[in-house]
Amino acid sequence: MTASVDEKRTAFWRAVVAEVGALPLDVQLQAVPRYSDDRVAISILSFRGIGNAEVACWMARPRGEAIGVLVQFPAYATVLFPPVGYAEQGMITVSASVRGHHGSEISGVGFPGLLIEGLPSADTYIYRGVYADALRAVTLVARLIGHGLPLVLMGQSQGAALSLVAAGLTGQAVAVAADVPFLCSIREALALTTAFPYRELSAYLRDRPDEAEEALRTVDIFDVLGFAPQVTCPVLMSIGTRDPVTPLAATRALARALPLVEAIEYEGAGHEGGGMAHRVLQTKWILNQFKNARL
């Protein structure tokens, strides 16, 4: 990006951070006894984001002492469930459904189509609100739930992108677990894949040529690659070498841009990014990050 483009991007996100910061600290908690047991307490946590959008989250608390806080974000079009397993290992875990996803629906917005909602303008693009929801979730959880405990962010695909963006904008995470990140090196990815969700954006650019250049300038502002230098905490990334959704060249470009990253490439893997074997490794890594942060 040229200096002028970079300055515009910086000003854009500075304004978003300020708008989120001006919102009231209003978190609602509702216990869900039917999912709770003697080891984990489950609640629904909700808050209002920018534009007065309601964002719903699952929260799982260990009954005993917590070792840290884990915030996870959804992949594109997915539904998050109560994160019982992480809480059983001592983590206060919040699974945040950003706007447009289950529990945080917006009338007329859904899948397919979320990726192009509000284009071509950056000010009306749905991901302005989606990224702001991730930022707000992290700041609220850190301030009102975490009480000084170390904070780790995680997610797969879109969830990985949101975790990295929130880490870069808040500086509050001690680590990020980012699997097969979506929305990185977007222009390059568009040239390399015809898979969904990028296919939504490719079709938009083809069908609306008069809006294409503005739309591409907008997605440049939201490209996770631009947030990478701000993510100064350790990052564990999984990469599938045959991933049709987030092409290898795009994820490698993101890995090169992150200051402190361990990028594991799974030969022949697709968008599962290592599957269960990586989940086991990832959980051990997260537990170790909490341990190191508390030393």
C-alpha cells in the first residue's frame, strides 16, 4: 500500500476503535442451568455493538480457579456451541457470535452473501461491524470478566482473522491460535481460488464492474495482512497446503508478516488445517501460553 492508502486505513481503524470505546459497558449475563454441571457453569453473555447490533456469546466458567481467559470467534456461516471442553481445563471461555451469525442475526443479512454485504463503501461494509464486534468482545471480556487473567484469542478461518484483528487492535492478548486464516492477502486469494466464500466476492466484482475498484480498495482496508505488524504476541497458525478456501500463497504471506509466529503446514490438508491432530497440539500450546503468562 502507498503511504496515502496506509494513512487512510490507519485513520479508518482509529475511528472504529474510538467508536467502540465510546460504547457503554453494558454486558448482560443469563445463566443456562441445563447445560451446566458441577465442573462448568454456562451462561449467555450479550452486549450491544456499534450500530446498536446485539451480539450474543456463550460463556463457560470452570467451577474452580481459572488459569486464564479464552475468547474464540466463528468461522464463516458456522454456529458456536457452549465451550465446555476448554472450561473443564480451567479456562474461562467466551465463544462470540459476531453479527450475522447464529445468535447475533441481523434482518436481511446471512449466508451466502455476508462477505459482500454493504460493499462497495468501507463505511457501510458489514465487516466494519463484524471486526468491531470482535474488538468489543475482547475489550469487554478483558475488563469485566477476566479480572487481570491472561487472555488468549482463537478461531478457524474467519475466526482466525477476527482473532488476529482483535489482537492487533487491542494489544491485550498474550497469544493467538489462528487456524487457516481467511481474509488475508485477499486480492491474491481471489486470483487463486473459485471456492466459497471468496466466490461471493468474485461474482460481485464481475457483476458490478462500475463498483469493482472501490470494492477492492475497501477489502484492502479489511485485509488481515495489514494488521499483522500490530500482532506482537505469539501466534500459532495451521496451514493446509491444499486448502481451497484460503490458498497456500495467501496464508504464507500472512505468516511472513507476523512478528512472532509458529506456522505449521500440513501437507495435503485442506481447510481443516490439520484436523484433530492440530487441535490436540493447539490445546497444549494454549495451556502453555497461560502458564508462561502467569510466571
